[in-house]
Amino acid sequence: MSVELKLSTQQTSERSSSAALYREHAQRVAGWASRLGGPRSGADLEDVVQEIFLRVHRALPGFRGEAEITTWLYRITENVVRARRRKEKIRRFFGFQPAPEVDAIDLPSPHPTPEGDAERAEKVRSLYAALERVPERYRNAFILFEIDGLAGEEVARLLGVKIQTLWVQLSRARQLVITELQNGERRGTS
């Protein structure tokens, strides 16, 4: 059997395994994602489920079977929802999108105002000023993961660190950024 045929057979097998996992577990995963604080329904929930199964597809060759498949799927679901919530929180803080649970009556005008633009620009300036005072390894991890929105595995690969090291760096980076933002507020500058 040629290498191309073996590879094609393996890829077909992985695709059919991913498709079978999706058919069997998509409803359960959607329920988990919704209950874990992700979107409750609609297109956003479909996007989350699609993102989860994209990660499942990528990780499937490395699944060792040491845990039940449902346990493995739950961990992936939990990680995707947690990452999306963290990114949404940061985007809301910097005015990139409205809070998802705010009533339409309370929403600001979709048209930018000079005051809103100035406030958003000040927040962004404060963040980047705070980031300048954070050590480079933490700053880079924070920017790639929190601002650029790259997946943890990709950030770890880009920075040349183990994934566990990245999580520690991100935790420390968040602490440092928050401290620097608070110090900037106390000084009245950033």
C-alpha cells in the first residue's frame, strides 16, 4: 500500500470518527456549553459547538483512551467556553462589544460617539501602557492569547514553551496587568 493511500485511509478514518462523535455527542456538548455559561441558543451556540468539535477533530489523533470519551469531550467543552468567556470579558471591558445579557433598551447607540470613542481609546491606551511595564514573556503571552485571540496550544508553540508553562505565564500576566492598571488609576495616569 502506498504512503498516499495509507495517509488517505487514515484521514478518511479520522474524518468519519469525528463525524460519528459529532452525531452522537453534539446535543450533549451543546447542553454543556450552554450550562457552563456559554451562549444559550441560536447561532452563537452553534458557533461554540463547531469550535469545540474543530478542537476535537484536531485532538482526536492524540486521544489515548485513558478517560471516557464523554469526560474528554467535557474538558474540551469547558476549556472552549472558559476561553470564550474570558475573551468576551476583555472585549467588553475595552468596549469592543456590548455585554450579551444587557436589554436592548440599555444598549448604547450602535453609532460611535466622540465620548465613547475617547473612553475606548483611553482604555486601550491604559492597557498598552500597563503592558509596557509587564515583563516581555508575560506581555507576549497576554497579547497573543487575550488580545489576538489565539488558542493556547498555538501561543505555546509560537513562544516555544510547554502548554503548562503558558498557563502559568498567562495567570501571572493577568495579575501583573491588573496590578499595573490599578496603579495607573491611583497615579491618575497610565
